[in-house]
Amino acid sequence: MSEPIDEKSFDSISFLKTVTHQPGVYRMYDGADEVIYVGKAKDLKKRLSSYFRTNVAGEKTRALVKNIRKVDVTVTHTETEALILEHNYIKLYLPKYNVLLRDDKSYPYIFLSASAHPRLTIHRGVKKRKGEYFGPYPDSGAVRESLHLLQKIFPIRQCEDSVYANRSRPCLMYQIGRCLGPCVKGLVSEDDYKEQVNFVRLFLQGKDRQVIASMVEKMELASQQLAFEKAAAYRDQIQALRRVQEQQFVSNDSDDDMDVIGIAHERGMACVHALYIRQGKILGSRSYFPKMPSDAELTEVLSSFISQFYLNQAEGRVIPAVILLGADLGEEKTLIAGTLTELAGRKVELKTQSRGNRARYQKLAQTNANTALTSKLNHKMTIQQRFSALSKALELTTLDRMECFDISHTMGEKTVASCVVFNQDGPLKQEYRRYNITGITGGDDYAAMAQVLARRYGKQLDPDKIPDIIFIDGGRGQLSRAYDVVNPLMKEWPKRSMLVGVAKGTSRKPGLETLLLVTGEEFSMPSDSPALHLIQHIRDESHNHAISGHRAQRAKVRKRSALEDVEGIGPKRRQALLKYMGGLQELKRASREEIAKVPGISKSLAEKIYDALQHS
């Protein structure tokens, strides 16, 4: 049910007469018909009436009510349904007056495959493959660090299945003792490999003591049987495991699966720090900075974070048995705990008071939240000071958004252009873009710059995303070409962007950059100037973004198999060739006659394959 939009006011009296006392979710719209707030209520009429009283508490609520032009109501059967629907609406509309968790990435796991010789690898996304998943970890760096550690202790293969299936000789990992070499028959017995896989499984489950006890027993047995090399291998594994144990803080309760949440709130910004603990070990931690109205209360921030973070099942998150909180949720606690219990299919507890090891974890999470918030506030102040200094230096009335472009290639090969975006909070990495440049003469940077600018600005732009400054990493020629492309396009924009070239100077040393304007003016800034530091930052970001994209393109070309360019060779024939011959190197050494023996390969096709491989 809804009231029509009225550009001047909202008739709350008439609207409230139509509202029920049932639980549900409400969406509030502004004059542009955009959702500005989503809320839930046990009693819709009671909650919505509180917004339209004469004396409304809180600056945020007063500003919200002032902008309301329409309210939509969705009735639900239970509060739990309302909580879940509220989360879905917040994720869909991203309302400006709600606390928003800006975290859309899925969490990585360590994956142990269910193949004949299981493989250890990183996994992110939907769990479709058969095998065991351990985690989640806070980021891919934590997973890679764990995999590197595991490979040192337990020599289980981590290579791709396609590599494993086509090996005829063991790889370097076998030579340096990081893999048992199950890809080649005779290097390791099935029982020995299974034993190491079982050790890995137990270790990832947090059963370190059981792994060490088993290894000690096997070491003693090997010694009694005079198998001293085998005993020495077990001894080295035991020592490595004990070193790991010394580095990790392990709680007395090895079955603890919990997340510990610390929260800090200051000067209109909040930091939520989450500590992930599985089987009594800290897997890692991460700080989150929710987007929030300036006067939002700590309880609202925390309850919004918990709801959005754990209800986001599509991102592959695991709801732990215990969630330790750095502040009380008040009335929301029972509802959120009940909803999480229902979703998880087992009891989920939200706790604010703890003792012993749990109290240590809680203190650690809170300390990290305070430290991260202080660092973020200081960084924000620095960025804003630099924006202010640059605005004064270039005589701009407003400076909210900047974009910078750079071109990268090697001798004209695989040209890639980058565009990076900054606002007053710093780099907007989710808006960074790369463009693969095609249809130009290799090495023509002017043509490349013209193409990327035409592709970037040649379409309809959101007025909020029109930059105040467009930086061009290059000299006068690049700036002139950029101006020729962008100037006609700016006639359709509500405001004009300033184009600035950043020339590195003859020595190409930081601090000696020359700024070029389209008017022909050139000037430099002192090396300690905050404005110059901001320009260097955005220029370096653009340069690094372009180079990493270019390197990825070059690597892609060089990894491409010569077989892919042979007419008549599809994925199945390519796989049959590699499997039959034992890999690409063996195939390259093969004669025409040997290639023709592969099932499904005719003599004429063998000729094509042979010629293609010899000239690759």
C-alpha cells in the first residue's frame, strides 16, 4: 500500500490510517522516487507513527522525515521474515539514511578435493565441487599463507588437475620436497599419500595434538623397524608442527567456532573489527567501515552490521555457533539471534559478556577496532587536506572527484589503458577501469589516449560521476590530444572538467613533475606540497593499474597454446593430444607420424599440427 508522491509534502495522517499493527517492512521515498530509508517493525503502525510526531528525536530522523514523499509497506507473518526482507531491500536499494555494509566479496576457503590423489587449493564462491571446505578465511592472502605453510609440512599436491593428469616426470615441487609426486607411478604409495592427506584434514580441523601424537607413534615404529629415513621425515614434520603451535594462540576449548566483533564509533565514522576463530584458532581478522548517517547510534550500527553481514548467505558466509559482541544490541538481540538460529539450523548465541580466553579475544577485537578507526580518521583528514590544497592551487571552487588516465605497453604489444578514480575519501577502487586498446598502430600513445577517453566519456554519464579534474599522465602532446577528444563531449555536461597533464620531467624523479594546463600554462609545485602528493598518488595508482593490466594481457598471450590456432583442433582433440603424448613439450618433439597415431588425428591434420608447433 502506498500514497502518491506529492512534491511539497507527505500526508502522514491519511497514510497512518491505512497502516496495520502487524509486523513488516517499510520503504520511504523522496521526491525523486528514490528509496532513502528501509526499516522493519514488530508493529508497523506504532513504528511509523513515531516518525511523524511533533517532536522527533535525532537530527538524522528529522532530516529523513523532511524528505519523505511516499511510504511503501510490506506486511510479513513474523519479525524474522521482516528482518530478512529488510536486509534484501537494503542490499537492493542502498538507501542513504541506512547504515550500509560495503562488503560484496565472497570469502575464501581451503579446499581439499575428493579425487584419487586429493589436491589442496583456494576456493571462492559456490561450493559445487566434491570435497571438503575449511574456513572461511578473511582474505585470499590468509589462505595463500596457510597453503604455503601446509605445503612445507604436508607434501600434498597443489597443482591444477590438468597439469597433474599430463605429467610424465615429477615437477620442481617434488624435487624440493614440497610434494610427494602422486602424478608419477612408483614415487609414493597410495597408503603414504592417504596418510598425509589425513594429517592435513586433522590439522585443518584444529586437531594438532592428535596429528603430532600419531606422527610420534609412527616415528617410533619406523625407528624400531630400522627405517631411519622415514623416521627422520616424521621427526622433521613433528618439529615443524610444534613451531607452528608456538606461533599460534590456541584456546583451551579446541571446539570453539566463533566470531568476535569489536566496534569503535567516533566523529561520524564507525569501525567494526571481526576476528574469525575456528576450532580454537584465529584464522584472521578484518576491519569494516559501514557507510552511515553522521548521527547514527552505536547500537544501530552494530545491529545493522550483524544483520547484513550474516544474512548475506549468497556470499558463502558461515554463521558460527557463538558471536561475541563489543556492545549490547538491546531489543534487537533476541530477534537477530533467533533469525540466525533458524538460518543456520542450529543454536546461534549472541554474547556481550565473556571470561577467560574469550575475554582476551574480545579485548583484542576492540583494540583492533579502535586502532583501525583512528588510522582511518587520520587518513581521511590527510586526504581532505590534500584535496583542499589542490583545490586552492588550481583555483577550483569545488573538488569532489578526480580521474587519471595512463597507457602501458611493451614495444607496442598489448596496449592497455587505465582509469583510476579518487574522491575525498581517497581511491575509489571499485570504480577503477582498464581498457584493452585495439585498432591502432602499435606504440601510438596519442591514439591510445584518444580511444580510452572516447570510450570513457562518449556515453551518457551520471552527473555525480563527472570529474572535476581529468589528469593525463603525459606531456603536452598527450594533453592536446585529450582536449580534442573531451572538449566536444563536455558541451553536454552540466559542468566542465579541468584537464591537467602530468609530465615527469627529464630526470623522471618524484617531486620534479610539471603540471600542464590546456591554456598553455606550465608550473611546478614544491616537493613537500600536499597538493603535489595527491597528484603523485593518483598518477602512481593509474600507472600501476595500467602496468598490471598490461602484464596480465602479455602473460595470457604467452600462456596460449599453439594448438589453439590450428584449424580443426578443438578442446577435446587438444586434450587427447596432450594426454596421449604426455604434455606439450613431448608433443613438440614428436614427428608427423607419431602425431598421426593419436586417435582422431588424420595425417593431414598431423601435418598442420606439426607445422604449427615447429613455428610457434
